[in-house]
Amino acid sequence: MTLSHQETTTDSDRALVSAYVAGDMRAFTVIVERHRARLLWVARRYARNEDDAHDILQEALLKASRKLHTYRAESTLSTWLHRLVMNSGWDFAHHRSHREQTTLDDDVVPHEFNIRLSYDPTRHLDQTMLLRQAMAKLRPDQRAALLLIDVAGYSVSHVARREGVRPGTIKSRRARAREFLREDLRVEPA
């Protein structure tokens, strides 16, 4: 019987959790390194900027370090950590409204220097729409390679195992996707 990558990762995660609970602090470092890229990606969904995303992730990892002994392995460790990041993100977003009370003094700060007033979510809307349209034109296997590696933070070897192909195939798909996007999004001088 051959174990899949998912099963071996899950077994490895369980061993790391056991080691950490037994007092091996290095085990938590390995857990963080293994899951950090994906967890940061989740945190970004709740944040206004990169600093906030890192704060959300740090808060979730702090909770994880304190509560790892309660992890029961009913789901994968990555799912458990993902839920902690989501909860921290929700708390951050929910409590942000309580922290950001407008005062009369806010009128004294020029508009462009007041971060709450200068944030314009539509500033890059055109670019975002063009990127989404271009991504939709990619072949599904190329789009998956690009998103899994560049957005979700998976390694080439992990994506190759997941897709059941060689790493060179994934590298090629990713390179072709990038080249297509470069060409499709090229702005011609007026």
C-alpha cells in the first residue's frame, strides 16, 4: 500500500504536534514553516494591507502555540490552523470598526495623509479586472499551476505530485501561463 502525499503530510503534522506538546519547541517552527504561505494567503483576505495580514497571522499562530494541545486530529492540522487564521481575521475586521472611531481632530489631517480617507479600493479596479479576464483565458492546467505556486504558495514538487505529473511539466505550465499574461496584459503606447 502506498501512502499519498496528503496522508504522509498529515502523519508528519501529527508527529510534529505530539513533539511540540511534549516540549520540543522546534516542532512548532517546522509547523509554521510548512503552513505559513497558505495561512498568510488566508489572512490577506481579512486585511487592508500586508502589515495587517501579518498581524492576523501572528495572532493566529500565537493562539495555535497556546492551544496546540487541544488539537484532536479530527481534521488535518492545516484545516485547524486555517480556521484559527479565519477567526483571527474575523476578530481583526470586526474589532477594527471599534478601534477606528472618527473624531473631530480627523478633519485637521489632510485627506491624502489620513489613511482611512485616502484608501481607494477602486484605484486598481481596472487592472484587477484585466488580470481576471486574462487569467480566464488561460488553459485550466496552466491557471492551476500559476495559482497554486504563485498565489497559494505550494512548491513545484507538491503541485506536480498533486497533479500526477513531473515537476518539469508544472514549471512549463507556469512559464507558459506567465508568458501569456505578459503578452495579454501588455499595454501598447498611445
